[in-house]
Amino acid sequence: MYHAQPLNSLTGNLDIPGDKSTSHRIIMFGSLATGITKVRGLLEGEDVMSTIDAFRAMGVTIEKDHTKNEWIINGVGLHGLTEPNNVLNMGNSGTTTRLISGILSAQKFNSFLTGDDSLITRPMARISDPLTQMEGKFILKSKGRLPMVIQGNPNLKGIEYELPHASAQVKSAILLAGLYATGSTTVKEPIATRSYTEDLLRMCGASIKSIPYKKGFIHTIEQCKELTAPKDVFNVPADPSSCAFPVVAGLICKDSKITIKNVDSSPTRFGIYDILLQMGANIIYTNKRTVANIPLVDMEISFSELTAVEVDSDHIPSMVDEVPVLAVACAYAKGTSIINGLKELRVKESDRLQGTLDMLLSAGVKAEIVGDSLHITGTNNNVQGGGEVMANLDHRMAMSGIVLSSASKDGMEIDDVSPIQTSFPNFFEIFPAL
């Protein structure tokens, strides 16, 4: 059990780890490209290391040049992966598992995937179902869960598939299988999700067309002969999901004033900041620019008197990982907030919807689940705390509990903070008082 104490304030320039979504993908695409990919700012958390370990196991040389602080990926080409000698352990990383499934489904060899106690409870049929339509072959445990066998089929067929729910991971798995599949592969997403797979694949030479569709896009990828490594060193920007935790802490802790630089401000990742601004957050964007097709900003954050907000379900795909810490902001706000469209939170690293409710109630905050919505009665900066947060091996729940404690009267107990290493290795350097 870990005791998180209240903070007096949070100040200074904060060093936020590289974006996790981008880090996963640049490792994967660099491994499949022809040539050498050099990467700076890679997130070195446990989830990304699971991706690195998986591709190393399939014959890709991935090493860190400590003198230049760069990761070097010696790409083997689209068809250069070799059969791993052992089971591929995905650790806690759902992103690794789901994206790599699209790649492995098209190989000439079979693969065996497993994960930690949290990952093996997460649904994988949402990946295997569309990939099976492409003639991929999967064997899963009951209820469509890991461990999983993927019987490689180098003769996949392109399909047209409409996502039944917004998921960048499902979209990405299909598009990655589409790199190998004959003909065209089309994914329709009624609501826009993170676009890193499309953007980075285009950077590596893949042919992907995206046209507007409802509130999202129709993406069509053509069978690819070759991916090419980026000519220049690829710089991974600061992770906007990781930024959300110190940002909310800065907003709710009095006398706080922090600066975060080089933040990825892609619209499909910035939803929580749009909502915080609606709540009256003192967030100022400076030095707006675009590098390698990624929009970047610097952020200045200071203590704010927040007011309640209602979040429409259409906003959730752009902030699905940040909902627990948004709920923390709502707990400190004035008035009752409603966050809608949270069904997807049930199948993250833990049941984050129930976990968020339990966390708030444990801190003395009035809240309830109504359907797939979360209703939170704000305390107007008067959270008691003193309860326990069961993170259930979920890094974002552990961090949300710590942020909740930061401006509370009595702090909070967190059952296990070790999962934070998966995405935010220097979290406790940023929150030294904790």
C-alpha cells in the first residue's frame, strides 16, 4: 500500500516522457522498413519495451546509442521477420498485442502471445474477428482472451470493415494487415480516433487515403511492397495522455505554475484539454508549430477555479485514457459534471469506469454510474480524501489516485503504484513530495 500525501503546489518546467502511442508505432514501422530508423525521445516505459522485446525476438536489431541518446532500429523489411523461438510476452501492453496481431497474421510462421495478469483479461476478439475476415487464423482462450495463437497466412485478402465502436487499436490492426493483403483494405470509423498509424505509415511510404465519413474517416490502404525508414532522426513528442496527470494536479493545487514543452497537440489526442478549458482551466498554449506532420505546443498551467461540465460521448475517443484524471478535475470543480459514453472504459487495463467511481467515493466525493455515464458532484476544491484506491494493475488508475490526493485534506492510499512504470517512468521525479 502506498500513501500519497497532499501537495502544497506544483511548480517548474516538467519533463514529460515521449508519447506512448507514437513510440510503439515507430518501433514497429521502423522494424518493418528498409533501412535504419533513428529515434530520439522514445518512451522507455515497460509497455514500449514489450514492443521492442517482441521485435527483437523476431530478428530485428534494436539498440540504444547512449552517447547520442538515440534508439537505432535496423529494419528487416516487410517480409524479413523470423519465427520467434519462444512465446511473445506482451506484458501489460494492449497496444502491442492488438497492433502486432495485424502484422503477425500475415507472416509465414505461427506466433504465440500472452501477457500479464491484467492483459489476459482483456478482449481480443475485437481484433481477431475482422482479421479472420481477411483470412487470418487465430486460436484464443474462452471469451476471446489471451493466451492466443496466430497461425500466419501470407495470403491475406483485403476487406471493407466498419468499426462497431471507436478504437484506434482495432483500426490499426486492420490497416497493418492491409499492408500485406491483396487488393485494398478499407476501414470505416464513424468517429475519428488517433491517427498515428496512418500518419506514420504515410511517412514510411505506405499508400493510405483518408476521406471524411460521418464524424470520422474512411481509410483505404493498398498492399505495400516496401516501407522506407525516415531520412532524418525521428523525435517523439511529449505524450499528451501523460501530460494530463501533472496538468490536472497543477489546476487543483493552489499556487501551482508549471510549464510543459513539446506536447503533441493532435486533435484526436487533445480532447481532455478542450474539456478542461471549458471548465475554466488556466492553460495557455505557446510556440505552436508542426514537425514531421505532428502539431506541437508548449503549455503553461496554473491553479484554477474549475466549474462543472457535461462531456458528450463523441469526445471520448480523443480522451479515452484520460477519463479517470478528468473525473479528478470534476471532483474539485463547482457543480455536477456528467461524462457520457464510457462503455469502452470497461475493457481497458482494468474496469476504469467502476474503478473511477470507487476512487471518487473512497475520497468522499459523491458520484454515480448512470448507464454508461459518470455523474460527479464537485466539491469546489474541498476533497476530503483518506480512502483507498484499488489500481488493479492499471497505471492510469494509480496515477489518477495520486493526482486526486494532491489537493485533498488527508491524501489517499494506493494499492500498487508499480504499474506506473509502464507509461511514465519519471512520474515520481515530477511529484517529489509524494
